[in-house]
Amino acid sequence: MKKKIITSSIFCFFCGVLSFNISAQEYKYDISKYYTPDIVRNELDFSFNTNNSFSNSKAKVDTTRTTYSTQLNGTITPDFTTYTNTRKRVSLLQINGQFIGSYNRNGATYQSSNKSSQTNNYFNLNYSNHFYNSSNQFLSLGISSNFQAEISNTTQELNSITSKGSDKTYVLNIIPTVGIGIGRTESVEDARQAIYILDDFLKKGVLTRQLNNDEIFQLSQLISRVKNKRFLDARLHLTDEITSVDSFFVSNKLLDKSGASYFTSLYDNWQYGALYSRKSGQSFEINFTPSYYWGYAKNSPIDATSAGQLNQHYLKGILSLTYTYEKPVNLNWQHSVSTSLSGNTSFNNNRSQSGNDYYPGNDIVSQQDYFNDRSVNIVGSYALGFYPNTRTNLNARISQNFQFINQKSLDDSSNNWDKSFRSNTNISFSAYYYLSPQLRLSLAANLANNYTNYYSTNYNYLSGGFGGTLSYSFF
């Protein structure tokens, strides 16, 4: 008897959940068929940080000696992004950097003094362009480049003797890409946001009728277009967006009532309805990516006992085949698949120089190394996303990476290749919940296994972790 009661209770529970989901989701619009209109979106962020960046102090120790200290630093961070999405072209340009400078001076009168300055500058450029024809065949062109310069200078005065030292490091990467492929993935979160709005309106009884698929598509495209506008004042931007969406319902005579319940629902779904990215479509691409790396470091310390420099040059070529699949199975579930097969070969030239020429008895020793790398990479991943409401996202992902590496030093007369194999398996789970559009709670857990076989020696590492984060975004 007890078993029957328990079984009946479980059956009634699932029937209740099923009936609730059926009644709650009045619209069955297929968001995978949505595509965005022609849009151009630009973003520019610029920050200049001088908070607590200057300090100056003096202290009188006795009648003849005074200590002093001065510190000055600042950071400039520009960030520019422009995104274009049309039926014939999709392009993305990102330019950002960070420029950090500091100056320090300390010492005492009639004794030693030290001065130091340091700059750390970083500049990054990413540009990609996809040109499509009517059959969604495309040509892809792009380039990624970054440059970093870190320079520090030190001056020391001791007993009227001045010594100077410096450290300089420069790094440059240039990575162009060219490819061809077929297929296209679309961002469909604006269509999902339209369904959130319509479902909420139906629950509150503010619509005169249900919208058909063509009207849902028109509303979704309107949402994409109004987000395309730029305003310096975020409040004016939000007002324009809400006004534009409201005009759609008014002009099409879709509103039965437009009181506080209607506007409250519209504001809430507008702020939360597109916080998570949703995509649809598939693509297959073959691309070739040559790359050049240059690194230079020179160390000239004050004591001049460990001076040296290093000059590195890497040339690499990668040929890869990539398949991407994004499928919103229904309004709440998302399948994401990505696989790639790539092979690369590289030529590396390292030239190092140690010693110094400050003292005649200390010789300079130079060494130059050449070696080749060849590797094959197989990468695959699958992710399942669940979006039960506008504020919540649950995601599970599994990925596998196999890497076969051959390496040979050109100075090795045996002409043998050193072979190694690496495997990485990763399983991760994440959950996000928005307490407000700015405040987000996130939880994450992962389990990873790393295996390496090198010189007949096996290394196997199993690791895992769990964490939570409370984030606040300033818009």
C-alpha cells in the first residue's frame, strides 16, 4: 500500500511539473531559425587610475640626517571594440592595451640614495573578417598581434659613487590567419528575449491575442536593432529601448492593458532576458595560421655580475580543420559541440649571451640553439546548457585534448626526434544566478586528468576544484 502511495505521489508530481511547463510556455517559437539584422556595434572604454598613486614623506632622524621617500604611479587602460554583422560580412576588431608607470626615490642625506623607474606597456590587436556568399560559403581573414615592453632603470648613489642598472624585456607576436569554410552560427538570444517578454505578458493577461511566428520574428529583429544604438547616458539608452518595444505593441494593437504590471514586466525581461549567449547553426572551416614570435631580454644590474641577454625567434605554421555546432533544442536547452584537428611545425632560434664587459677579466659567453617542433592536436568538446529562466543558467561541459609532439635539436648529430604524448580530459560544471543586472553569483566545479608520456616516463595528474564568486559590474 505504501509503495502504491509513493508511486502515485511521484507520478502526480511529474504530471504537475509537466503540466506547469506546458502551460507556462505558451509560445513554441523555434529560435534556431532566427538571424540578426544588419548591425554595427561600437564600444570604447578608457580608464586612468591614479588612486593612491602619489606619496611623499620626510623624517628627521637627528640634527644632521633626514630620510625621505617619494612614490608615484599610474595606469592607463584603453579598450575599443567594433562589431559588424551583415548577411555578406561579419567582422570584429578589438584594440586594447595597458600602460603602467611607476617612480620611486628613497634615501637619507649624506648617505645612500636610490632611484628607480619602471614601465610595463602592453598593446593587443585582434581582427577577424568573414565574407559570405548566398550559400553561406565564406572566406576568413584575420590577424592577431600583441606587443609588450617592460623596462626598469635603477640608480644608486653610495659614498659619492653613482651606479646604474637596467632590465629590458620586449615580446612581439604576429599571427595572421586565412581560411575557407561553409556554414554560419547566429546569435539568437534576442529571439529568446522576445519569447520571455511574450510569455510573461500572457501570464499577466495584457495581450489581446497571441503573436504569430512572423510577428515574433519582427519583434526579435526590433530588439536587435534598438540595442544597436549608442548613447553616452545609459538611462537615455534604456528609455529609448523600452519606448521602441512599447511602440511595437501599441502600433500593432496588441495591448489589452498597459498599466504598472505591463511596464514592470517589460523592464524586468528587458534587463534580464538576454544576459546569456544563445547560438544556432554550424560551420566547417579549414584555415592556415602562420605566426612569428620575437623575444628579447637584456639584464644589466648594478653589481654587473649577472649581466646577460637573450634573443629568441620562433616561426610556426598551423593547418587546422574545425567544426562547430550550436543547437538550441528548445527554448531552455542548448547543445554545443566543437571539434578540431590541427598540425603545426615550428622553427625556433634561441641566442643567449651571459657575462659582462664591465670588467676585463670577465669574458662574455655566447650560445645559439636551433630546434624544430612538429605536433598534431585533436580537440573535442561538448557542452549542455540549461536556461530555466532569465536569471539562471546551468552548464555542464566535457572536453578532451590529445597532443602528439616531435622535437629535434639541429645541433644533435644523431638526427633523432624526441617524441612525447599528452592527454587532457576535463569535466566542468557551472551555475550562474543574477541577483540584479549588475550583481551575479556564480558557482563552478571541475575535474581534470592530465597524462604525459615523455622519454618512456609516464606522468599522470588528477586534479579538481570547486569555487564560488560574487561579482558586481559597473556599467
